[in-house]
Amino acid sequence: MEQSRGLIGNNIVTVLMNENQMTLQEASDYVGVHCNALLRAYLTAREQLSGTLGPDATRFIYGIGQWMIGNLV
């Protein structure tokens, strides 16, 4: 939507397209791969830490995951 309105440079896709001369599809694919890698890293770290932390830290880590989902939605 932003691209169709001429609002380039406002999100990671348009920045990648402009800075790296990527097509819309290439930039979207890159973002998808990068987000998946970050999500896997978060889930792995959360799983490793969950048994070693207290309830407040566990709740905080859970909240970070909710924040990520909120951004996507």
C-alpha cells in the first residue's frame, strides 16, 4: 500500500529495494527469510532459558514474543 501511494523509504522492504537494487519480490523474500531466522533464534533461546529463570523474567520473555506478533498483525 505504501509503495502504491509513493511513500517509499518508510519500511524495510522499500529500503532494501532502494539500497540493494532489489525487486519487490526479492526484498519480500529477504525479509521473510530474515524474520524466520530471528523467530527461530527467539524460540530456541526462550526454550533454553525457560527453566532457569524466575516467573517475572519468564513473563517478560513471553511478552517480547507477544510484541513481535503484534507488529506482524
